[in-house]
Amino acid sequence: MPHRIGGAKLRIHFGEDIAMGPGKAALLEAIRETGSITAAGKRLGMSYKRAWNLVDLMNRCFREPLVDTATGGGGGGGAHLTPFAETVLARYRAMQRTADTALAGDLAAFARLLKSG
């Protein structure tokens, strides 16, 4: 029986940078759910520095920021997605679904070319 292979990973390049891809989309979703870059990074198994660098890169790539942050203090700081980020994330997920649908037949044929388990 052929192995099931994963779908294509959609990455959107902006110059030399990857403006959006599966990892960045997952990070945005984790920030939405946790309200924290630190907690989102931990959830995804990445350091705060790595998560912060990805957020900074996304904020620089897009015409509006994707993540707003509040510094710590009595309230403890936090992070949240901007309305613009919700638009970017929805568009990215829609493009990923379109790509998955378009490639389904080819991926199934490709899977038959791989070694069986």
C-alpha cells in the first residue's frame, strides 16, 4: 500500500524573505489563541527569540503590521493579531486550500512512485 504523502507547502516570497508560509501561519494562529509571542513560540517548540524574529519579519514584509505587542508591567504585556493579519491569514489559508485541491491528483500519482512501507 502506498504511503500517504503530505500536500505542498505554500511559501510566499517577498524579495529574499519568505513573507508567509506554513510555520508563520501557525505562529500567527498560536499568537491569536494564546495572546503571547512567548506562549505561541513554546506551543510550536521554538524559542522566544525565533518567534519574535518571525513576527518582526512578517511585520516588515507587509504594508501593515500583523502583530501588535504591549510591553510587560503590571498587566504583563501580550500580543494580538491586527485586523489586517486576520485578512492576510485568511487569504493564505484560502490559497493553501486551492493549491491542495489543484495538486490532489498529482500528489496521489506521485505517492505511487515512492517506496512502500
